[in-house]
Amino acid sequence: MKQRKPMPKIATTTEENISGLGQRQTRQRDAILQVLHSANGPLPVPEIHARALELRDKLGIATVYRTLKLLQENGTIQAVTLPSGETCYQGEPHAHHDHFQCRKCNQVFDLDVCPLRLKSGTELPGGFVVQDHQMLLYGLCPACV
Ligand SMILES: [Zn+2]
Ligand SMILES: [Zn+2]
């Protein structure tokens, strides 16, 4: 697995702290959340950055990385790591769902159906007890078929 991009280091300001966000950060966070909630699947960071810039100018990529990490840590959003090593983010973690990546346009979509009927608590050979799963299927999205 490829290594994740290191978090860009940014200058620390007085309004920055781990537990809370300043006013400016709150607006930036809201723009990022709006982007994630209007997406139809997990988005890679550069895409989140580009879309958030349309809502709010002067939003640095470092801020996007930092905000996403913060939101992930407090459980507001979910990270999905693709086999390519790229980390995508999605809005509020809702009920179980799997993902589909288009091999042509590379977009990742949320699937409404779960292709794997495997109940939580199922015991697999070897004594592994399943709690949940997350699948990434590949193929062509409706726009690329
Ligand atoms: Zn596609
Ligand atoms: Zn599933």
C-alpha cells in the first residue's frame, strides 16, 4: 500500500486549537461539509478543495487537510482509503454501504445496495467473527458505460 500524503505543516495561529474552531475555521468547515454532503460518493482531497473553493474563496489545501482530519477524528465524516492508497472522505457516516469506483472516470460512488449478504456475527473458517465490511467494486459508472 502506498503511503498517505504527509499532512502539510502550517503555521500555528492563536485561534487554532485542537478542541475548538475559530469563526473563520467554522465557515471553512461548513463549506467542506456542504461539499461532502452534496457529493454522491467519497471525494479525494483535491476534489474537495476545488469544490469548497467555489463556495468560499481563499481556502488553502492545508486547511482542507487539517479540517478533514479534525472532522474524521470527531466522527463527523468518514475516510475511505482506496487500494491505490488515495484517501477519500464522505459526509456523515450513515448506515452500511459499499462503494463503486469507475475505472474510466475514477469517480467513487455510494452503492444503495449491498452486494454481499454477510450478517454481523457470521463466523468464518478459522474463527473470524464478522462485524462489518466495506467493499469497493470496480467497473463502469452509468455515465461511462
Ligand atoms: Zn465513470
Ligand atoms: Zn455491504
